[in-house]
Amino acid sequence: MLGVVILTDPNFTQIDFNKYPNFFIGVFYCLGSSVSSGFAYLMMRKMGNSIHSTVNPMWFGTFSVLMSYVTAAVF
């Protein structure tokens, strides 16, 4: 999340808002995806070794693809 803040230049000194009118939407998506990926990795760690090692990444990928379709349909 810190990397997103650094890359988006919090001083807003070099941003041409006429050229990039949807700048804040992109920043919002980046911050939201960093938070959601943090929660995903937290849940994967919480599952730990209670399931087989191939099931965890399979469901992580499946859920990510399904949620990307839902997000694309909403926006």
C-alpha cells in the first residue's frame, strides 16, 4: 500500500488532471486491490496446513477470477 501512495505522488505536483481525468479512480482501485490482496494472503495463512497444499492456490485463483468478473460488471 505504501508503494501505491509513493507512485501516485501525494503532492499532486506532476499530475495533469485534464490529461488524466480518472486519476483518482485508478488510485482507488490500486489501494482497494492492495487491501483485498492483503486479506486474501491473511486468509491463506489462516488456513495453514489444514488442507492440501494444492487446494489453497486453486481456490485463491478461482475466487480472484470470479470477483474480477463481478467488479467488471459493476463498473
